[in-house]
Amino acid sequence: MRETANPAYIVEAVRTPIGRGHAEKGMFRDIHPADLLGRAYLAAIARAGIDAARIDNVIAGCAHQVGQQASGITRTAWLMKGLPITTGATTVDVRCGSGQQAVNYAALTIEGGINDVVLAGGVEHMGRVGFRANEGSQAAYGAAFPPELHDRYPLVPQGVGAELIADQWGLTRDDLDAFAVRSNARAAAATESGAFAREIFAVETGEGPADKDQGIRPGTSMQSLAGLKPAFRENGRITAGNSSQMSDGAAALLLASGAAAKDLGLKPRARIVDQVVVGVDPVTMLTGPIPSTRKLLARNGLTIADIGAFEVNEAFASVPLSWEREFSPDPERVNPRGGAIALGHPLGCTGARLMTTLLHYLEDTDRELGIVTMCCGGGLGTATLIQRV
């Protein structure tokens, strides 16, 4: 496996519970997105027991940087919580992989000797800043994709891309719905057993503390999903039930060099071993986890069987299912505590949330290696390999 002279270690990882991205029913509807991210900062700092002044930089992901999430939400969240003004801040946009890339970039700055301690994470409040906010900004200021791009690629919405993936891998509606049932059942079981308790910090809301994910549907069955209509294509297979939910949430991970961890009395929990970002066809768009995983494994001399657990983001059920068709992993190692179909997908937060969940799962089951991989808008795939220490 890849070795570096100055490894980056995860020393703390926390997340909010995931709320529904609904202006009226979402449990975080009265909380500003910067406030939500700031609370994740404070939770990570408090659990680590570190003086915030020792943090060199904070890097966070956010996919829709408009409205309440505009103007450098990473810095806004830091300052509004009264944290040191001397700490640098960067906001990352790699679409759905933004939170994961924030962690990856934090690790790179440590490996390169630029920073010693970095707080990384992500946020998305889709109840306040959803897809329509992004569309509205383009209506006012111009389209993000100029005609030349459309001339080169017959771009389609992500849901249509998910349908094209189902076509390519021969996935049936039953395949997709069965995966959705599995996701909800695993997430419900993890909640009931308390498996999420260590990674979640309670968020005070106007209705009291929230400490459980809001979107899980424990009673999801093949029968209940069968009644849902296709969402993106007539006679299609992708429905609201086998797609990720629009959600609100934030996550934060504290990373440090080995020397800084020793100096500050922090316990290294996992090493960021390697990371990749790859490009894929921007039309089908969502196949990135396949080549990114393949590249990560090859670079580190590993096979699928060597990995203790995988978090493959469930943007749509066809994404992890096509990934499974390619690699034939032990299905018990793939999203063992459910995924975005059940828990929700607050875009810029999700990659950091996946990293947080993976770390805790590896610790709880005494496994060594784990991979987070995601599909991202525009035809990108991200993958990160971590190793418990």
C-alpha cells in the first residue's frame, strides 16, 4: 500500500443526524446551513479536546454554493461560532463528492507538510438551498453549461443517467427496489442497535434535541415500493423509493500529522492511505465509482477481498448495484449500515458522512481497511482508502 513520509491521520469524526430536506417537515428547517456546519465543527473540536487555535485550516464541501450557502460557507460557519479568525478556510465543490474531497485535500496538505492539523467536512441544507435555488441563479445570471458543451455531449439529468446505467448492467426494477429495501432495513437496524450513536452528535432544534436520522423508512417493502411511479423516464425503473433523498446535514473530521497528534495528545484512529478522482462519460455520468475503485485497488496492490468495508454512495440504486456487478464483493461489506436511499443525501456533506460512518464501522467490527467511493455530477468518480491504526 501507498506510504508517505508524513501520513495524515483521522483523529475525530462526527456528523449531525440527517434531516429531511423539506422546508416544513425537515427537523433542521429553522437552522441556517452555516449554523449546522458550525455545530459540526464545535462537536469535532470538543470531542477531540483540542484548542481550536491549533487548527491550521478548515476545508468543507458544499455542492450548491448559492443563497444561504454562498460566499464561503466554510469561513462563515467558523466565524459565527466565535472560532479563531486566524484559521484559514476553503470551500470545495466536486458536486456530490465535495465533502469527501474536502477530507482528501486536508490529508494532502498534511502529507505535503503545509498544515499540521486540519478540520475537514461538508454541509448541504437542501430544505433551504435545493436544486431550484441553483436553477434560479442560472435563470438570473446565465446557464452553467454553455452551448459548446451541449454540442459535444448530449447531456441528460442525473436520473436519466441512472436509467442508462440500469440499461447497461441489465438491472431490473425488482433489483433496484430490493436494494432500497436492504438499505432501509440496514439503516433501521443500525439505529435501533445504537450503532450510529458514537458518530452522531445531538443537534438542538426548536422541538428539542435531534439525534436520529429522519429519513429512514423501516417498513419499506417490495410491495410498498412497487406502487411508486418512475420518476425520470416513462416505463423506467428509477423511482423516489430507490433513489437518494433530498436532505440536510453536516459532518466534520479532524485530521493531524503523526507529530502533531503526539504533541497535542490526540489519538490517531485511521490513516488516509490513498485517494483518486477520475472522469467518466458525462452522459451516463454516475459510473465513476467503478474505475475509481479499480484504480485505487491497483495502485495499492489490493483486491476487493482485502477491504473490510465499502461505502458506495447510493445516489440511485443502479449506482452501487452496477458497482457490485463489476466487483462481486461480499454484499455484507457494502454499505453495512444502509446508505443514502435510507439515510438521505445532503450533497456536500455526504462524502464526509460516509467517511465518518466507515471509520466507526471499522472500529466496531475490528476491521482494518475501508473504501469510500462516490459518483459525482459531470461524470466524476472519487475513491478514498483508509486504514485503521
